[in-house]
Amino acid sequence: MTYRPNAPRRSKLEAHMLSWSGASLSVGDYFDITAISGTFSLSVSNSVELNLPAGHYFVQAFIDISRPINSQNNCQYELEVDGSNVGMLGNSDNYQNNSTDSADAEFTLSSSGVLKIKVTSIENSFPTVTPNSRLIVWRTNREEELKL
């Protein structure tokens, strides 16, 4: 008799790329988000809310800014899911002596949820955050992984 174990099923990795931007924002304000392309269905509402279906996510937000020459205008930002901050803060240039970093987060939604990008701090004046800023969203169906 031959024993043949069930081969593990792998859930499909899906991705979506979006742009985000903002000018003259204050601490607590949200950046505008625009969908570019992707392999799963999502929507943007009120220009600042990214509506995500259930799943397991890894998200990265990379910033691109425009500011006057020799200016130290910088900002710090965070990812927010359903009103709670998630992951690590991101910042532009050398905000308060920290190097440029993306905001990164990993989270699971058992039902749909809303992702936003929020201004958490400003150094000097707010820089213009250009539409070249990118939000990359990777998704798997966590339920399929848990059935293994």
C-alpha cells in the first residue's frame, strides 16, 4: 500500500498598485489615493479610503515629495486600517534625523475593511506629496492557507 499525503494548497498572491498624493495637509489629514492597476477587486471612496475585501495583506507606501530647494519640509505618515494605525511609520527625506522609509504593515481582515494613509507629523512646512508616491498592496486569501 502506498501512502500519498495531500499536497499543500497554496493560495494565490494578488497585488494592486495605487498612487497617493496631497498638498497643504495638516496632522491628522488623509492623503488622496488613486487606483492604477491590480489583480483583485478593490475600490477607492471619498478619494481617501481604500476599500479592501477580506484577506491577509502586506502593504507598503513609498513617498515622493516636491519642495523648495534647501528646504527641510518633511512629513511622517502611517497606514490606518478601520481607524487603527498598523505597521511602521513612513517618512520623507531625513525627517527628524530618520532616513527615508516606507510605511509597512501586515494585517488580516476577516471581512472587508478600509485602509487610509494619514499625516502623523510635519517638520517645518508640509511638502507637496506627488502622485508619483506608490502604495503597493499584496493579498492572499488567508482562509485557504488555514485549511491546509
